[in-house]
Amino acid sequence: MAWIRANVPIGEVASLLGFDVRGNRATCWRTSNHANGDADPSLRFHPRKNRARCFVCDMKHGHSNLDLVIAVKRCDCATAARWIAQRFAVPRAKVGRPRGSRATHVPSLRAGLSGEMEVLVRSGVYGQLDPGTQAVLITLFHFRDPDTGLTQLSYRGIAVYSGVESPATISKALKFLRRIHAIQMVQAPRLGITRPCNQYRVTLEDEKFLALCNETYRTLRESSEKERAIRSEMRFAREVESQLARKVQSETSLMQAGDSAPRTPRSIPFQKGNQSQDQHHSCKGLNLSSLAEVTSNKALHSVKREIGVSRVCSESEILRRLQMLQRQAEEIKVKYAVQRT
């Protein structure tokens, strides 16, 4: 009915109802309200607003084409709409839930958007469209009529505002948008050798289109979770590999330090002829036990014990450890290379 009020010319409806339309004026059908039978026509048609008003009988806004049929035919609104639909090319709407109610099952994320385009972007469907289709859809969305929700543009107009210059690309984009139920096209009837521009309705809240959005959203979420798991495993593999590298480096440095460690010089035997050494020789700082402590059966105190630990491993043991670490590193690399493939 909104489409009928906005697009069906009220002058043509009045002519089919039997009014003698002369230009934008006609005689009012309520002649009893006029003193001279409305000899001077008082019913005026406003093509821009698509409404009719009698300066004597009506208030400020007058009648729409549906109101005119209801008043002349004395019928209800549904009968008036069917009467007009039988005589004009009116698009048929699907039976079911009215348009405009927002679906609650579509996932909601924070993207800083609102309205119908929010579902398109957040679900990931917009990102999968080619640039030409994206430009055509945005152009049709922003040039729609706020009352009827229809966009009437020629191919030339779509090319100017969307930046898609090829008519073949525009036609391909429109067909694809119709196939995914993102738009509906109302083809205008041919008038002689010419035909008015087609009309398009952006239907981003269609049930089939919302089902496509939900399916695309689930697929993207699954792929994101798999990618996140693979990245965490790769991060763990890098950490293990770095730990192995540090161990190999520490073992190598320890082996090199053991090979190049300075050896303790042998003690020089005491020479009797050297009186200076005989006078200045001392055992201070060597942490030796006294004769009484050695001959006694008591254990030495912990502060007087001297424990020596060899910090240098054998060369064969270090090579064995290096070979083991290298094998572990190779196994980890092979494992995560298979997971990535």
C-alpha cells in the first residue's frame, strides 16, 4: 500500500474512477457540498505529493489515491488496493512477517555500526563481495526513498554514483544481489518505445539473506578458531625450540670452559738450602686440619671440610646430550610442519 500511495499517479486513478480531469483539476464528487454543483472545479491534484484536495470539502492534506478509491467506491482499504493493483503494475509482496522487524538470531559484535548494513558487515558477507557489487549495493541503499524504501535509478545513475562504469558489471552485480536475496527489482512497464527506470528495494532483512549471513558468520568463526589454535601451537613450538637452543649453547660453553680451564700448578718441594723460603713458608689459607683433629676419632666441622666437585663432564657425555637435543628439535619441527599442511 505504501508503494501504491507513492508510485501510482493519482490523476490516472481519478480518470479510471470517472472524473473529468482537465490538467490538474476536476469536479468534486461531493456536489451537494457546493452551492452551484461545483461548476468551477474545486478538486485539485498535486502530482509532486501524489495527493488530491478539494478546497471546499477537504482539510489541508487531502486524499491519497487509496483514499480517493475508498471515498468514491465506498469500500475498505484492502478492496481499494486490489482495485488499483488490477489496473497498474504493482509489485506483489510476500505473505508473512512485515518488513522492518530486526532478526534477533543474527550475531551481534562491536563494530561501531547500526542499522541494516550492520548485519551485512558483521556477518562477513560484505567482505566476500567483489568491489563492484559492494559499490552498487551501497548506492542502492543510500538512494532509497524514506517512505517507500524503493530506489529508482538508471544504469547511468548507478554508474555515476557507484563508480562502476561498465553496464555489464552493473548487470552482473544486480543479478548476484538478487540471487542472494539482498535486493528485489521492480521492472517498470514499457510505454511505447521507451520504458522508465527500474525500481530496486534493498532487502537486507529477508529471511533467506539472514540465513546466508548466519552461515557465513559460523564459517568465519570456525576458521578463526582453527587459525588461533595453530598460531598458539606454533608459538609453543618456537618457545621449545628456543629453550633447546639455550640448553645446547650452555652445554657448549661449559665444555669449552672445561677444556680451557687453568690447571692447578704443582707444589714446589721445600729446599733446605733456601733459608728465605724456610723462614716465610706458611700453611695459612690452605684449610688444613691440625694434627690433633686428624688423629682424633671425631668428624671434622663443616666449616673445616673441603669438598671438591668436578664441574667438567666427559666429552662423550656432552656429545650424547647434544645429539639428543638435536633429535628432539627435529621431531618438533616435523610435527608442526605436518600440522600446518
